[in-house]
Amino acid sequence: MQYYTVVGDSYDDAVKKARSLYGDGIRIHSRRDYTTGGGLFTKRRQHCEIVCYLAHGGGSGRSGERDISEFAAEAKTPDPSTLTTSEMLDTEIHRTRTENPEAARMLDQNHITDPLRSALLESFPSDGDAAMILSDRILKTVGIDYGKQIHPRHFVVFVGPTGSGKTTTLAKVAYLYGREERSVGIITLDSYRTGAYDQIAAFGTALSVPVLSAGAEDELIRATEKFSWKDTILIDTMGLSPKDKELNLRLRGLLSMLDGDRTDYIMTVSASMKEEDIMDQYTAYEQFSPSALAVTKLDETETIGNVLSFSYKVGVPVLFFTDGQKVPDDIEKASGTVILSHMKGFGLDMKRSRAQLSLD
Ligand SMILES: Nc1nc2c(ncn2[C@@H]2O[C@H](COP(=O)(O)OP(=O)(O)O)[C@@H](O)[C@H]2O)c(=O)[nH]1
Ligand SMILES: [Mg+2]
């Protein structure tokens, strides 16, 4: 059964979103309420995450005539405090968690958390090779943006916290796209910090990709006009600053100049961080609606379960993985093989698969 995760500001909001995305036939599998923010960047925010699935025979239509509250009441997961012990034992999550201890152990070893964990363990066969079955499920469940690996939009903007690897990854991506016969230009909006322009300009020179700098709206318009014949324009940004509100406004103002229909935002997240910290950072960058993730610093961590769990939770697929500081070599397009090769216990030799991948 296919599961979908939807996050809203409240339970009703999440159900409404799920209903408009997947139609009337959705049923709620589980619900989780949590808060984010309250850190340097953001106010504390309430979220409600629901995991839902399509009821048999339903789900083809979009929102029908029924009132949302009626639908929500019908779909609501029972309050656990009202269930008897035997009913509790019969819940899907409980059954799947106890069904295959080997599969559960492998997921825990890789720091895979709910709702991805539950989705992967759901109705797990009690016999058979747990690693093989899990591999297959991971490949089917984890979101990979294959389309954008080959056909990026005209503007590809890299956002993410300072130090997460935006500039380095952008340079590597410029090389990847350039290698596929696309003509690529780079515009950096990070023209304030000392050395920021020099860093990207040096990458541009080494890769033979032209780099322009734009610190104000008119400069950005001129730069995009100059590159209008390019297939893809990669845009480097500064990280949002917890202290400098003016800088954040300026970044938002600059980015609002780009044609939204021709722009994708890619968020860089470091795989060496805890999932909760990645989620906190994401809250600050959610305003840009990132369509995909570039996961950096795989070389600094043993497993990528934290990032996969996060990606599934927020519904943003993975696009690229980077595993070192070398430009342009240390980057891979996200794929099932690359994902499994960076997880413990799945029997894929990282170095071998890396070498094979670099042959293509
Ligand atoms: N180990 C490792 N370091 C990386 C990786 N990607 C970037 N870095 C390093 O992280 C630091 C910050 O990268 P940078 O691209 O300047 O981050 P930005 O501030 O987001 O633009 C630099 O020293 C990079 O060399 C990676 O995949 N692995
Ligand atoms: Mg940078």
C-alpha cells in the first residue's frame, strides 16, 4: 500500500491538504503533532503531520462536496487513550514493528525514523531476506528527483545555511550539467561577505563557466538578461542570518525578481547533522519552497537515514549527494544504488559502486 505524508499547521489543515492532493478516498494511518522553530531564525510553530493512504476503490476524485470537518471526523485516528490493550496491540504500527525484528534493527541502525520507518515496515513478510525486501522498499519509497537531474529549470537557486555547502555544490552541479551539453552560467547574490565572490569566481574559472555577481535588483536583471541564452543559470545565495534581518529581506527581494515558473530552489543539507537539527534549519528555508535536496558531507557520516527520514517527512525528494571537498569530482546524482551504498548492512560496497557510477 502506498503511504503519503502531509504536513499542515493543524490536523484539519493537513487533512484538507491531503484531500486536495489525493482526493476523497484518503484515510489517516497515523498522526503526529510537533513544533519547530523557537531558535535564532524563527518563531515557534505548531505542525501536524499525517500519514495517509488511499482507501480501496476510492481516491480517484479530488475534493467532493462533503464538508472538511465531516471528512476529518470520519478519517480521524482514534485517540489511543480510548483504545483497549488488545485494540492497541492490533494497530498497524504495532504489528509492523513486531513483525520483522531484523528489518526493524536495520532501520534503527541506519537512524531511519517515523513516518518513513513505519512505511518501510508495513506488513513486512516474516520470512525472506529482510535486507533484500527492505532495499526494494527503500528504492520504491524514497523520493528521488530524477527529472531535474537531467532537465533542470532555467533558474536553479541554491539555498541553505552558511557552511552547508551551497557554493561548493553549485560548482560541482555546474560541471555535471555542463558535461551534459547544457550551457550554464552562474550568478552569485553573495556579494557582501569577504571572499565569497572570489571563491565562486575561482570555481568558475577552473570549470570554464562564466560567473556574474548581483547585489541589487537591477544588477540581477542585467545578469539574467546577459545569460538569457543559457540553458541553466545556477544562483548562489548567502545563508539567512539570525541577526541581519535587512540582509534576509534583501535576499528575498532579489529572489522575487526571478520568474517563479522557471525557477527551482534546491536546499543544501549536511548529512552529518541530526534529523531534528536539519528539520529546524528547514523551517527557516521552507519560505522558498525547496523542490529538492542536495545532501552534502556524506563523507562525514556513516549513514544517511537521518536525511532520508527528513526528506520523506517534508515530502522533498533528494537530487544530489556530495561526499568530499573536491570540485567537481565529489558529487553523485541521487539514485537507488547510491542511497543503498551509503547505508549500513545492505551489502553494497561504497567504493566499488562509486567507481562504477563515475564511469557513466
Ligand atoms: N567534507 C566535506 N566538506 C564539504 C562538502 N561540501 C562542502 N564542503 C566544505 O564545507 C565548507 C563550506 O562549503 P561552502 O560551499 O562554502 O558552503 P556555503 O557557505 O553553504 O556556500 C567548505 O570548506 C567546503 O569545502 C562535502 O561534501 N564534504
Ligand atoms: Mg557560499
